[in-house]
Amino acid sequence: MRIVRFVHNDEPTYGVVEGELGEIVDGRADTSGLEIAVLDSDPFFSPAQSTGDRLTYDDVRLLAPIIPRSKIVCVGRNFADHAAELGNDVPVSPLTFFKPNTAVIGPGDPIRIPAISEHVSYEAELGVVIGRVAKQVSAEQAYDTVLGYLAGNDVTLRDIQDTDKQWSRAKGFDTSCPLGPWIETDFDPEAVAIRSWVDGEQRQDGTTEDFIFDIPTLIEHITETITLLPGDVILTGTPAGVGKIEAGQHVSVAIEGLGLLENPVMDA
């Protein structure tokens, strides 16, 4: 099931995406074959039923499919090629950090570049949405805690990351966490492509096969010390090909089977 969140009758509303997404070419996709079956409530925290209304996907304003109630846990350097391109060693255990929920934006929302930074970078990532309280979860039981998956972009102030020597400002600034376009609850995250484009030019082309630490390992590692709550999101790392973006450009992120997440870039 593809769960989407959008504006309907001036209110945030949930629905289920139906139909077939067209081929993604140069960071664009044909969405004319998609419809939304409108739901009567938030399906994450209460039973939801169809209202019977159906909308054309292209006619609605999409929102981030979920705003985490507490946190986004991100994983750094989870691809060896990405660690190497930035001159870093491969970590011996998962390297994690947080983004606040105030960083989250949805499809079509602008990534706004803070005036303090002169080098902002995109990072296409697979996001894992947690569906139940998870504490001290073993790798063998990890997938039982997952609600679904989405595309994410770990936007980074690369110069601030270098000067601060820790990552909270560089990766937690407002608009630094585009999520979307929907959450897919029936999805196999093994060996799926992770790609990004800037202004239609492809920049990243990786696969989850190349994770250093797979999703069960990440969930086990995080929940050893941190409780994950329903609606929390784990961003699992980015492949090589990250680079600078500037105001006026357009960034697209695609996770194979999870649609296309697109955001313009603007000055703050």
C-alpha cells in the first residue's frame, strides 16, 4: 500500500496511491496514471477507511507523507564509495546522528540554503519508517518494527559540517530533510537502486546491495540504546556522487519502487 499525505479541502489529508508510475527519465516521471483514494483519518495511529472520493494525483499538493513524532535517525558513511569520495574511513560500527522533525519538508517544497553556508550538498537515501515502539530489537526481529519505506534527501551544509566538527547544524537545519512522495508498506529493500539528479543530470546511481550495515543491523544497533517510536524515520546512508547544489536548481531523488521525490533549491 502506498500511503500519501496531501492538502484536500484546505486540510492535511491521507490517501492511498493507485495506478502505475511512468518511467523515470532525467529525474522526471510520468504520474498521469496515478490516482489517490482519499482516507477518512490518519492510518498510522487509527483505523482508516476510504471516503469514496478519488483524486487525480497530479491535481493535489503533496505533503511529507509523515512528520516524525520524535526524530529522524540518520546513518553516515554507510557506503564505502561515499566514504572514500569525502576522504573518510569506513566505520567499524554504524555512525548515527539526528535530524529534528523541523527539518522535514515534502515533495515540491523548497530546500532553502542558509546564508551561513557556501557549500550545500544533496544525499539520496532510502528511508525506513518505524511502525511500533522498538527497544532492544534483535536483527532477526527488526523488520517486524517497520511500517514502510520512502525516499529521502539528507541535505548537508558541507562547509559547516567541516568547521563545526559535529553535524547537528550542518544536517539538521530547516528544510534539510525532504521525504516522500509516499510510504510503501509492501516493499523489499534488498538490492534496490538509489539515484539522484540535479537539473536532469544524473549524479548518483547506487544500490542497497552495497550497504556496509544492512537495515536489520541498523535497527538492532540504534535500539540498543535509543527507543524508536511509531513514525520515526531512519535514513540509511547515501552512495557516491554527492555534490554541490545552488539556488535555482532542482533536485530529484528516486528509490526503485518508491516513486520520485523532487525539490527546488532556493535561498533562505
